[in-house]
Amino acid sequence: MNRSRSEELYRRALKVLPGGVNSPVRAFRSVGGTPVFMESGQGCEIKDVDGNTYIDFCNSWGPLISGHRHPDILRAVQRQLEKSMTLGIPTESEVELAEYILGKIKTSLPGIQKIRFVSSGTEAVMSAVRLARGFTRRNKIIKFEGCYHGHSDALLVKAGSGLVTAGIPDSSGVPEAMTSDIIVLPLDDENAVQEVFARQGDEIAAIILEPVPANNGLLIQREEYLQFLRKITRENGALLIFDEVINGFRLAFGGAAEYLRIEPDLITYGKIIGGGLPVGAFAGRNDIFALLAPDGPVYQAGTLSGNPVAMAAGLAQLKLLDDALYTNLENKREKLQSAFNQKGFAFNMTGIGSIFWFYQGQTPPRRPDLIDRESMKTYARMFHFCLDRGIYLAPSGYEVGFLSAAMEDSHLQRFLDTVCEFFEKEVANGK
Ligand SMILES: *Cc1c(COP(=O)(O)O)cnc(C)c1O
């Protein structure tokens, strides 16, 4: 496959963009090689600047559940462009999107009554945490190793050593003071949570987690564990925040909360909610949102929040999501997964809804430390094997894959055949 124009663009990019990219994982550092510069997408396929096409299993990291350039979304955006790109004043489009979302989740999540739109998942989580602290008048937040919540200072944190569980910054440039109120705990461990609540339960503002962690491999949790988190937060006057930036509108319209039938106090959204444009949101009960500016003392604002073009794209996207679509995607993923797992390779596929992930071993891990680091080398080889055969996976073995509704059985068969061919070659090479 000729990718000379990608190589040329990467050389230019390196001179003007740090690492040649605007978000680190795009730089291919964990799989090696030169990042591919893409030019266009249609349905489930993307085309690079050299004219090569690929079936897209990354889907812009999750937003494109209906594939690229769905005609309904394009039409909605075009119609809005005729009116305005931004007005910075209330518009009907944000009321419509809020009504649509809250109306659809009303029966499964009756406590989710208000929503505020922002421009990214990071912003949504950062604001939800601030609101939780303002509402409870407490400062400490429990988060889990293996969950990603965007790049805001306080949440770029890893577990401290020993018994002292206060988090330490996971990034240079984040002062310790920013993370000292974040307690980082291991996933899948009731005792760890219980001990913290026994010691300082009246200081905990909230527990935040991805109900289905999908940013550090796919770490599907036990349902009893999630129920336990719901119960212990309620008993201690702390809030439960589900970061549904990936799960929301992906596992079900009402995200993991609806899929697992567990209602958190606050939910954050991103990715799919903007239909491919930059939108995030956080949502929750009326009494919690009564504290948010302008009604209350918790400040939060955004110049382009509720942007009418992004709202129109989001609404058109969400109107495409019905039960039939979710069932269809889940069936497709299950079929793919069982066909692959039947082969008995060293790698297996795990998944939920339309999210899938390859891992080495027999049991899907529930904690990040149970992921085999060495297996990432195999993933890197698989990534390039697929890439050279017109299949685009996320350029890191810690990232999950997404099916889109634009995929036909033939695309999934091609994917299955290609990964099987790869693992058969690995076996033949004694790897
Ligand atoms: C992607 C993601 C974020 C960050 O969203 P951005 O739009 O990239 O800022 C936060 N939380 C989760 C669970 C995510 O998957």
C-alpha cells in the first residue's frame, strides 16, 4: 500500500504540531510506524490522502455509531448552516435536543431531569465533579484505576503508593494540590471502597467511574459491584457519577445506566451526543442542578456551549437510535466475537453492545493490572497487518473497537477473515 502522501504530511505536521498531532494516541506511538492521514469517510469506510480505503473500526473513537456522513445528519447540519453557525444566545436547537434526550430516558432514568451542554467530554466531567462538590459541600472524589475521565487537572491522577490512597498527578504540569482530594482505588474491589467510606465517609462528595470502563482495554464490571457502588454512595450522602462519554447512546439510548438498570445521580455524555461535532453534556436531578449557575453558586459556562450546528447534528444522530439498531449491533458483535473465540487463538475478543476488544488470555480482565503488557506487541503487529489490508483499528491495544450501523455482514466477515489470517500466521511463526 502506497502511503507516500501521508508520510509527507506527517513530516510537515511534525514541524508545526507537537508530535505531529492534536491528540497523542493519533501519533501511532504504541503501534509504531507513520500515522495515516485520512481525507474522507462514507458509511463504514474511510479513505486516506493516498486514495487507500479502510473499513473503520475506530469510528472517530466512538462518536460515529451510524458511520460517516449519515444523510440525515448532513441534512440537519446543512439546514442549520443556512440560519447561523453560532449566536451565543438561546436557540431552539438546544431546547429540542434536551427535550429529546430527557424525554427518551424518562422511564428508565426518572432522576435525570436537567441537562447542560458543553463542548467536550473533558468539560462535561470537570463540570459534573464541580457540581457534585458544590451540592454535597464535600471535596473528596473516589475514582478508579483504569477509568479515563478526560484531561482536566484533577482527574489526571494515578494511585498513590501504600495505604495512603490520595492520588498523585499522572501528568507533568499538574500540581499535587490539584489531585490531593482525589482518592484512586482499584476496580472490582468492594473492600477498598468500604474502607475509605468507613474512614472518611462524610468527606466523600462522589464516586466517579465509567460504568463499563472502555479506555484502558474493556474492563466489564460485575453488576453486583456496580450495585454496591450505588448503595454505598446513597448510604453515605455521596453522589454516584457515571461517566458515560463512551457508553452513553452506545450500549443503549440511556447508556450503561439504562443497559444495567442502575441510576446514578449525575451522568456525563460526549462522543455520540454530537453526531460527529464537538458536544458534551452533564445531566442529573433537579435539586442538584438548582445549584448550577445561573440558578445557583456553582459556576460553569461556555462561549460555544449549545452551539446550534452541533445541537442539530446531535439531534439528527440521536433520532437514528432505536432499539432495533441496538439489538442489531449487539447481535453482529456477538456473532463476530463467538466466531473469533471459537478459533482458540492466544487472543480472545470480549465485548458489550457494539464495543469490542482483543485481549490475550482466557478470562476478560476487570482491572487494568490484569492486562498482559507483552500482548501489546502482538496487537501492534495485528494493527499493521489489518491496516495494510484495508482495515482500520484504533492505533493502540488499550483502545476498544466500535461497530457502526453502516457495517454490513460482508464487512464484518472481511474483518474476521483478516484477524484470523493474522493469528494463523503468528501460530505458524511460533509466536
Ligand atoms: C473520551 C472520554 C472522555 C473525554 O472526552 P473528550 O471529548 O475527549 O474530552 C471522558 N470520559 C470518557 C469515559 C471518555 O471516553
